[in-house]
Amino acid sequence: MARVALVTGGTRGIGAAISKALKAAGYKVAANYAGNDEAAAAFKAETGIEVFKWSVADYEACAAGIAKVEAELGPVDVLVNNAGITRDAMFHRMTPAQWKEVIDTNLSGLFNMTHPLWTGMRDRKFGRVISISSINGQKGQMGQANYSAAKAGDLGFTKALAQEGAKAGITVNAICPGYIATDMVMAVPEKVRESIIAQIPVGRLGEADEIARAVLFLASDEGGFITGSTLAINGGQYMI
């Protein structure tokens, strides 16, 4: 029987690439989204992947949404925590709302999504939790104190939870993409993109499919000895 994968923020950008790759690999895929109904409808029409709307910042909405996914597709075996937002501002101008919105989605969202699934994964002795962090969670970024803090927190969450899941057959890993050629990045002025690319040793932006291929491996049985790891996919822009 095909395993079930749930991808948050799964209808656009990196999330859409992950959802499509998982479907192509034989998974039954549910793509969560928060607000863009038009994009979600277009994604469903293009791919045939079921879409489900809720905010990962709301624990009760996550629990209800997961219950609906599992009722329609079966128990979730693979969770990809991809949903994320930015509310960029220099720190002296950052508002409490800008801080809270990013932390609630990009960090608390991992708890809100993983917690309702954890007991089932433990009971079935199998699970894959893969969280999409960021290069800026590793190195920090001016104007992103909120985003960098949340994405760094994702890595601590991953390392701690991996220790709890290991004996239950659950792996927990994180991926830190660098600059990827998503619509958001391609929308910035060309001169800004050129300055970004100049900092990347391989001399180009990454592709969303390159992140998706890494997710596929971490989700697979072959990736079962990898847990608590952070995989940097950034073209050499930041090395640890």
C-alpha cells in the first residue's frame, strides 16, 4: 500500500515541487495551504493532488486538518513541514506582530503539525518528519531577526525530536535551502538577484526540484539511518 505524505505549504514554490516529486515516487500526497485559493485550485487541476486549507499557526486547525487528511487518504507516514512566511524589517522597526506571525508559522507550526501525528507514527513504528529550514537559520540575515530565529529553532526541534523518535522507527531531519529560483526570488530586481548569485560559489540559484529530491531520499526506507541531521543545499554559499 502506498504511503501517505502531507506537505505543508505544498501548492507553491518548493512545497509544490516536493508534492509533485512525492506523487511521482508513488506516495499518496496531501498538499496543505493557508490562503491562496486560486493557486491551490490551479495546482490541484494540474497535478491531481488533493489540497487542504488551514493555517499551521493554529494547533486546533492542524489537528482537524490532519484528521480530515487521514480520513480521506489514510494515516500520514511522511510529514514535510515546509510552510513558511516572512515579515522582514530591521529590528528597531520590527513590530511585535511581525515577530509573532513568523514565529507562530515558521516555528510553532512544526509543533502544531508534528504533535498530532506523533502518537500514530510511534504506534506504527514508522515515520518521517522533514522540516524545511533555511540558510538564514544557520547564518542569520539582516532584517530577518524573526525569520532567522524561527528557522534556527527548527533545527533545535529536529535534533531533540530525532532522539525521541529513533527507537520508534521515526526519523526527523531538516533541510536548509539557500536561494532557490522560486517565484518570490525571481520577482526581486535583477540587480539584486545578480548580487545574490555572486555570493554562491556554484554561480547560480538552486532549483526547487533539487530540494524535492533530497526530501525523497530522507523520506525513503534507504534514508532510515539518517536522523537528527541538517542538510544544507545552498551551492556552497554557507558551509559549516
